[in-house]
Amino acid sequence: MSIPPTLPSTIDETLALLASGEYVAERSLATAVFLSLRMGRPLLLEGEAGVGKTEIAKVLAKSLGSEMKRLQWNECMDIGSEV
């Protein structure tokens, strides 16, 4: 049985965690990630395609020993649409 990694205890540790997964983040994004992790709350990221939303989720999941589940949605879909 492996010991799960511990959560970062500072924003600087969050920046280092992201950097270890080759994700370069601004301090404001690292702050949002840090607060989300510390409070145990989800973090909703939105933005144009290609800005790194999925990549940060992959890096966090891998770094924290978690599974990533991806949900894709856009304004053209309705509740009955298949993803």
C-alpha cells in the first residue's frame, strides 16, 4: 500500500507541485488551486480552448495520486446530448 502524497501547505508549495509536473502557473492560479485543495472544494476552470484547463487537472491528479475524470460541455449541448 502506497502512502498518498500530502497536499501543499503553502502557495509556494503549490507552485512547486505544478512546476514538478511541467505546468507553469501564475501565482493567482496557484492561489486558487491551493485554496481549493485546502478547503476540499472543487475548482471550476473556464477559458478558451488550449489555455491549459485540462493539463492542470492532469498534473494535479498525477501529482496527488488521484484519478482525473473529464466532463466536456459547451453551449451547443443540452441535457440530452451525448458527450
